[in-house]
Amino acid sequence: MTTFLISGGRGLVGKSLAQMLRRQGHKVYKLTRYPKRKGHVQWNPEKQSIDEKHLHKVEVIINLAGANIAERKWSKNRKVELINSRVSSINFLKSSAKKMPKLNYYISASGINCYGYNKHTEKIESDEYGDDFLSELVQEWERASNSFQEVCPVAILRIAMVVDKRGGALQKIMKTVRLGLGAPLGSGKQYLPWIHIKDLCRMFLYCIEHKKEGTYNAANGYISNEEFMRTLTTKMKRPFFFPAIPRPILSLFLGEMSTMLTESLKVSNEKIKNAGFEFFHLNFDSAITEIVKKEA
Ligand SMILES: NC(=O)c1ccc[n+]([C@@H]2O[C@H](COP(=O)([O-])OP(=O)(O)OC[C@H]3O[C@@H](n4cnc5c(N)ncnc54)[C@H](OP(=O)(O)O)[C@@H]3O)[C@@H](O)[C@H]2O)c1
């Protein structure tokens, strides 16, 4: 049995991951600003305070904390919040690691949108960061995580769009599809990297069990936006509209954030596969079939 501390553990990924770890007999503490039950540890990274009671037991940290990227438009202030909620939290967590004598591994979420956008080549982990806002955010986020190497081995998962009907982007898209409003976005030709929640949790566990270090793209694959919507609407037995929702409309409502939906990104998942990890879902059809089946 290993004792885990998951920062941001009450979020979409944290809930599934904690459930998987607990089923395997591990002890999980969730680090949260708003504790609601036993097993929650309170912190306030802004005020640099943390409940120290259980820290001496922690062996592995899983860092998932950060203000939600897609929650609201990226104003200047919001951009600062998106960065600080990640970087300052990690820095504070690192200073709190002094109270964790058993800590032997740190693994953190990061984002796949770090290479800039591209239509042609599959990006690999050693490629350069892009120069758009998300790339800059990820670069700072990863720099903070990598500074944990002063304390213990570090792994970073560059997470693609998480496919889970209980939250995140897919939940919102499924709502519009249920209303009969499923349509591609922008040109519909842009590629979107994705990962099924179960494979993401399995990947975290794999890295932890095998003490993998370094940075890994966490994506089952990538799919064009049109294909994504066509597959989803077909599985949900709802209409699929074409032409697509035009880019300027998305930009009007979402501002700079719309680039996440309208620009193209292809990424390779060879590095984690070469490290021995096997994805459960080999294509988007399989992932969506499982999700929609569970809904029925
Ligand atoms: N879901 C995706 O598609 C996706 C894709 C790429 C990367 N990621 C990254 O993976 C991580 C986990 O994703 P998720 O979908 O589980 O995110 P989520 O549901 O938004 O949960 C993130 C957690 O971070 C904590 N948090 C929010 N604002 C914070 C702040 N200002 N300071 C400290 N903690 C704060 C919250 O915990 P409390 O409210 O309990 O404190 C929240 O539950 C995130 O960092 C996210 O950016 C997610």
C-alpha cells in the first residue's frame, strides 16, 4: 500500500484516479482548498497554508491543481491566474515536501497544447515549445514541476482533451448533441488530440508503478473535429449538422480560447508506448462507444 497526496484531487481527473488507486488498496489524500470530507487535506496555496497532519505519511504526490483553462475567457487577469494557480501551487507544494520524509516520487499534469499549432507533423516530447499563450503556460508549469527533481524523481504527463462524460469538454459537447445541435467547429478539418479518462488514469498508474521519469504526451491519438462530431452524433443517435460553426462566431464568444478548438495539433504517443504502456482504447470509436453505452 502506498500513500498518495493528490493536489486538485477533487477535479475531473482526480476523482477517477483516486477511485482507481483506492480500489487497488492505496491510501489517498486529496489536497483541496475546500475540504468536504475525511481524506481531504486543506491547503491555500495563495496564503501558503496547509494542514500538516498527514504529510509525514505521503510517499507519492500527484499534482493536478490549476484553475480551469476553459472555464472563462482569457483576459489579462485570467491568464495570470491560470499560470499562478499552477506555478505558485507547485512551488508551495515543494516547500511543504520538507514535511514529507517518505516522499519518493512526483508526477504532474501538464497540457498537450504546448507545441504551438501545426497541421503537418506529429509533435514529439523533445520538440520546442510554441509561442502562443498555452505553450508559455505549459513551459512555466513544467519548469516548476521539474524543479521537484531537487526532492525526488519527476514525471510529467502532457494531457490531451480528456474524454469523460462526467465533466470537461466532452460533457458540454454531449449536452449540445443531445439538443440536436451537433456540428463541427471552424473548418472541421483541424486535428484534436484526445485521451480517454480510463487510459489517462492507467497511464498515471503505469508511470508511478514503473517509476518513469521525464515528459510524456498523454494522448490515445488525434482526430479531426468533423470526424469527432460525426462519431459522437452517430453513437448518440442525434443529428449531425453541416456546414460547421464558423470560426469568427467561436472567436466572438470564446476570444483567444477558441484557438484550442479551431487550430490543429497532431502529437505522437510513441514515447510512452516504447516505455511499455499499452492503451486500452485504440481508436476514438472504441472510446466513445464505451462512454455512450454507459449512458444508455
Ligand atoms: N480535463 C482535461 O481535458 C485536461 C486536459 C489537459 C490538461 N488538464 C490538466 O490536468 C489537471 C487536472 O484536470 P481536471 O480536468 O481534473 O481539472 P479540474 O476538474 O478543473 O480540477 C482541477 C482542480 O484544481 C484545483 N484548483 C482550481 N483552481 C485552483 C487554484 N487557484 N489554486 C489551486 N488549486 C486550484 C481545484 O481543486 P479544489 O477546488 O478542490 O481546490 C480543482 O478541482 C489540470 O491541471 C488541467 O489543466 C486537463
